[in-house]
Amino acid sequence: MQVDALNAAGCYRVVVDTMSGSLEHRPELEKLFDQIRPGDTLVVWRLDRLGRSIRHLIDQLHTLAERDIGFRSLQETIDTTSSGGRLIFHVFAALAEFERDLIRERTNAGLTAARTRGRTGGRPSRLTAGQVKTARRADALKD
């Protein structure tokens, strides 16, 4: 169905990557990025065919834009070769940044709340208090 849609959209070359989009190493996509040239347009059936996370997708689209390569998603009707498509892309990028900021704020608030309850983060030390004391003395002797 996806290949048929890409062919119907007039794609010159259709690349099928059998690897999951959630994986970082996708051989066919990497080959495609090596072969695609400025002025070309990368067309996908759906956004999740290019990347699973918003951050990864935005990074991919920024890379394409820096190389003067357009992007088009058939299902979401996004086309970065048009001004409207670029606007939609920038809205997505802003939403992703907003989401990252919210996650950071929530994480920091949770850490602060845990600290006020006397909880410290991190894994337990592998050294005993005596070993830490000995190491600090040895380090002080170096100076």
C-alpha cells in the first residue's frame, strides 16, 4: 500500500527499509541520505516512516533543509518545498521543543521534591566510608 502510494505520487525511486524506524541504524535510509542531492525531495508515506520520535524526525528534517532537500509526507500532507509546509514543520519543531522543556521542568521539580524529603539520587557508592576517606587523603598528598 505504501509503495503504491509513493509510485502514484510520482516518486522517481522508492526505497524500502525493512528495519524498524525505531532503530538508529537503518542501512537503506543511510544509503538514501548519501545519494539524495540538493533540489531533490524526499517523500514518505507517513511521518513515522522517517523517524519514530519527534526529536529524531525534526533532526532529520533539519539535516534535509541544510542540504537544500525538500521533504513531503503524503498522509499528513506536509511539503517543506512550500511556505505552508515549512510553517507546519516549524510548528512541529516548536511543539517538540515545548515538550522537551516540560519534561525537563517536571524532572527538575521531581528531583527537588525528592531532595526536600531527604532522598538523594544516584546509585549506591561501591566504596565504604573508610575507602572514600583513604582515597581523599591520597589525593590530598598528591598536591
